[in-house]
Amino acid sequence: MTALERAIARPDPVHDFGARSPLDGLDRRSVGFFDVLAQSVAAVAPAAAATTVVLLVAGISPPATVLSIVLAGILSLLVARTISQFARRLAAAGSTYTYAARGLGPGAGLASGAAILVGYGAIAMFALLGGAYYVTFLLESAWPAVGGPGTLAAVLAAEAAFVAVVLVRGIRLSSRIALVVEVLSVALIAVLLVVLLIRIGPIDPGRVLGLAEIDPAALAAGSVIALTAFVGFESASTLGVEARAPLRNVPRAIVWTVLLSGGLYVLAAVAQVAGFDAMGSSLAASASPINELASAYGLGGWGVVADIGIAASFVACAIGSTTALTRVLFTMGRDRVLPSPAGRAHPRFGTPIGAVALAFPLIAGVPFLLLLSGVDVRGAMHATIAVGGAGYIVAYILVCIAAPVFLRRIGELTVGSAITATVSAVVLTGALVTFFVVDAAGGSVALWVVLAVGALAAIAVLVRMRRGTPSLARVGSYDEPVASEVLGGIARRERRGGA
């Protein structure tokens, strides 16, 4: 018997490993790289954002639409690389909540957790509204008599029910559905955009980029709006427990999501800007740019197919955003930040069933309340994406501040990582302020909605901090090896009341 064989047969005892992970109960190590990538891509919803967000950017910064999206993509890539510093070292389900807590302590963790919950929740609402809007638009095109608020509400209810079932049944089902939907949707949109560019003919890069008409303030505001097309790229980090080889697959998925989405957005922006410029029409005034371009260039049937893909992408976004939301809530439940039922997992499906029950009534209910109160669906979408975008950006700022502190503490800080994180935090902060200044000047109420939500979140964090219970030391838990997985592992005795 060799020394290695003897060590395996009679290993030395290794103490102080837990009998179970702090995040025990999730379907551990059950999904591969493409499922993890599908989670982030679904949360971003590139097929839907390629049309809706390009239109929003054109409304604020018409000449600089393409350049705004390019700048937003570069900033998103810098932030993605910073978040990946944590994802390469921690297998977590809490996303920026866990990362900020590990870098800056419980207070920053709670603040980042509140911000990312607002981000995931508001974007899930935005996606449900967007899916209902496009499905209703398709139904009205085929059967004009079925349109109206009743149809919109019925579609919204059907979407919510479908998303709830998928969330309960498990991450493998939800990630596979998201993967199939997004691959088909992106393929449809990309093919249509390429065909449109061929039909449009030669393109003048100077006119498409709007270099002669750029207003720096409008460019900055447009870049922040464009940034909302990328938010959610980090949501793969909420699958750190459920992913196989998470320290490798999660960072790759985060970065690849930004690259793939950014490529599609630039293609979409170029096609739409060039197409409307060739027609002598205003992109910002269009209700459905892709449909109008398809009709103008003899591709009317493709416009309908694209709308189907966009509607499906919105539904996938609702699944992806709510999946991420429930993992953060689950982690907070296990950390005793929230009531313990939030940390309950389904015994069969390995899903955070307690967090689903806590979050879903709000996610599905708020869109209904907005519509019942008389808010136009596009106005409701603008408000929810503004709130969601603000939540994401605040969470990203805190993580970018936390990363150098965390890396220095573990002795792995480099000049490159420090510069990337610092630049990202400064630019994100400036971009957020610029956006709300421009948005408020345009008469939007989004700023006041964001301030109200932010005040409620701040109060919740302060109340939790004032309680000062010892459980705050647990904030930011992540998946850890357990005794049964370690050769010679012996579980430490768990204290009563542990997770």
C-alpha cells in the first residue's frame, strides 16, 4: 500500500468543519455553466432590452444613442470584473449583499442587500409589465376586439402564475426555460437586425454615432439609461451554492453576459438609429421601433416574430430577476436578518420556498396596483426600471468600494483591481446623480419614487442595526465545505439555534 493509499484509507482527523453548510437546503452543485449563464442573461433580458432601452436612450440623448450604449457597456464590464473578484473566492447566494458584508461589514452588507433587493424586485415588476404589454400588443394586432385593460390584467396574471410555478419547481427547470427562451429570442432579434442593416444599405458612421451633435450632459444621462440594459449581469452570483465549480463558472458567466448583451445592444442601436435616419423619422417618437423598421423595409412578418421573442424575453427576465431575489432573501433568512421562514428550503425541489412566499405577492401585486390606479403601462415600466436601476447601481457602488478592502485583507490586492474598482465606484456615483438631475428636469416622478423607496430601505436597515443582536456577525454567510466532504473531516458541535 502506497503512502497515498494509506492516507486515504486511514486519514488523519480534520476538525472544525460544520455538519452542514450555512446555506444547506438549496439544490447544491446541480447546474452547469450554461445554466448559470442563462440566469444572468435572463435577468438582463437582452432581447427585450435591445429594443426598449435603446428607445429610452434615444428619448434622452438622440444623437448619442449608440455612443451612450458603448460607454455603458465599458462601465458594466469594469463593474463585472470587480464583482468577479468576490465570485472567484466565495460561493454565495446573497450576491452583492454577501460581498459588501465581507468587505465592509454588516452595515454595508445590509445597505447593499436592501439596494439589490429593490433592484431585483423592481426589474421583475418591469419585466412582468413589459411581457404583458407586448403580449397584449400582439393579441390586439390579431384580434382588435380583445384589447384593453382587461386583457392586459389577464396576461399579467397568467405571467405571474407561470413564473411562480417555475420558481417553486427548481433551478434546473427555471434555468433551462430561461436558456431556451433567451437563445431563441436573441437569435430572432439578431437575424432581424442584420437583415435590416443589409436592407438599409451603406451607413455613415459619423451620423450613426452623432459625433457632431453630442451634448456631454445628454451623453452622460443617456449612458446611465443605457446602463439599465446591463443591470442583472451579476445575478449568476446568486447561484453560487447551486452551480457546479462555482468559483470558475460564476465569474465567467458574469463577464460573458456583459459581452454578449453589449454586442447585441450595439447592433440594435446601430440598426435603429440608421434605419430611422434613412427614413427621416424620429426614433424617440416611435412606439415600436422594430415593427416600424420591419414594415418600412419589407419585413413586416419578421416584426411580429420579433415581438414574440421580446415578450418571451420579458417573461424570462421576470424568472431570472425573481430567482435572484429569492436567493438573497433566503440568505438573509439564514443570517437571521429576516425572519427564519425566509430561509426555508423546499424539501423536494431544493428551492427557497419561504423566500418565494415572502416576495411573490409584492412582485405580482405592485404591477396590478399601478395599472388599477390608472398609470399607463409604459409609465409604470419607466417608474419600475428607474427604481430598479437605482437599486442595482447603489449595490454596485458598495461592492466596488468593498472589493479593494476585501482583497487587501486577504493579501491579494493588486494595482489593477484597485484602479478598476475605484474608477467604477466614482463613475457609477456620478452617473446616478446625473441621471436623476436630467430625469427630474424632464418632469419625471421617478426620482421621488426612488427617494421614497430608498428612505424606506434606509429605515429598515437602521432599525435592524439598532437591534444590535449578535446575529449581525453572521451577515454575509456563504457556502462552506462540510465535514462529510473532507477526507477525515469531523464535524464541530453545533450550538443550539444555529442555521
